[in-house]
Amino acid sequence: MTAAASKTFLITGVSSGLGRAFAAGALEAGHRVIGTVRREGDAETFAALAPGRAHPLVLDVTDFDTIPAVVTGAERQAGPIDVLVNNAGYGHEGVLEESSMDDLQRQFAANVFGPVAMVKAVLPGMRERRRGHIINVTSMGGFITMPGIAFYCGSKFALEGISEALGKEVAGFGIRVTALAPGQFRTDWAGRSMDRTPRSIADYDAVMDPIRAGRQAKSGNQPGDPARAAQALLALVEAPNPPVRLFLGDDALGLVEQKLDGMRAEITAWEALSRSTSFAL
């Protein structure tokens, strides 16, 4: 890849999972990657992937006040950011009634407020240069829902809405925004990386126990290949007209299409009541 064709990526959460795969794919393709990690040891490991092109950044995306200065410093070292990939985040599993407000605040801090803070840090430069691509990694859980992950789905629904509205605000500046919504990929998202609220209300056993057991059993055997997700990310970045939303995986597409069919049927069934609220002409 020529120097002119290479891009500078800022990818959050490159220590593991999809973030690590995204970073490795971009580096292999010849790009420069600023990758955020939360531990110094992970920074050294990341830098060794591609000396001179892999730039580790020790940063917790929930430390909102430090983000602008840290991002400015990273750009001085690696160059202006062409692509922001907001990947860092985690899943919370727990029945809503059993889960605390602190659980909800932590989930939104990592999955919504952190990504927004990162966006606000890179937008001035992208707007000045009249180019850039912001990719917010959401989830199929940002469109479909499942019992037991209400806080997670809520956070991803929020990031989907923010992404779509932001895209309309910045399109005139040559900045594109995409919500990248993966299905189940073979990472540790459903394993040690997931925060699980302890069970306490027996009434929910019939709903929650099979879900929790099934998710734990599936961890490490998910159908999605992170390396192929990374190739999809690179194709998205090179697209002249990238989509507002891109689902990744057969499972994501199948569940989304199922929900859309259900929504169409429900809208039709309740259309008369929906239209009954306007002033009579």
C-alpha cells in the first residue's frame, strides 16, 4: 500500500475480541493504527505487532475528561485520524428487576458516553479536513432484543440512534458515520468479559436460567469469525458510499429480518388506531 493510500485508524479496545481483530486486519493491510488499551502490558504487546505503525494509547474510554488531550497527543505522534472505530465496551447480563442503577450507569458509560466522548474528540479535525469516517460498533442487540440483556440492548439502541443522527449532521462536511452491528462472533464477549448480575428472584428462573446457561455454553463456539469481520471493516472503510448501518453475520441478518416482518405486521394490525389521533379535518 502506498503512503497516500494508507489511513490512520483510531480503534478503541484493541486488547482482545473484535477490537484486536480490527487492529490486526488494518495493520496487515498497511494502515497505521492508534489502539487504546487499559494496561501498560497490553500497550507493549500491541506496539510489537507493527513497530512504527501500531501506536498504543493507554486510555479508559469512561475517563471522559482525559480523552481530548490524549487523542490530540496521539495525532501528533501518528498523524490525523482518518477512521475512528468505537469498539470498546462490554455486555451486561441480568434481569432488569434484579440489576442495579449502578449497573445501568456503568453500561451506558462504557457503551454510549465513552464512544460519544471519542467522537467529540476527533470531530473538530475531521470537520476541518472535510473528511473522515466514524464507525460505532453497536450490535444486532441494537435493533433486536433478548430477555436478560436489557441494559446492553438499551445502550446499543442509544448508540445506533446517536450514530444515525450524527451522520445527518456531518454529511455536509465529507464525514461518514456507520453503525457496525455484529451478531455472535467467536470472542470472549459472552465469557469472562461479560458482567453478570447474580440471580435473586425465583419468578424469573424459567426465563433467565436457560438463557444464561445457553450463552455460557455457546461462548467460544459462536459462528462469526473475527478475522472476517476485520476484512468487512476494511471493505466498509474503502466504500465510496458506506451504509448508515451494516449488520455482520447470518444470525444478525436473520433475526433483524424476523423483527422487521413482525414490525410490519404489527403496524398494519394497529394502523387504524395509529391514524386516529390527528385533528379531524
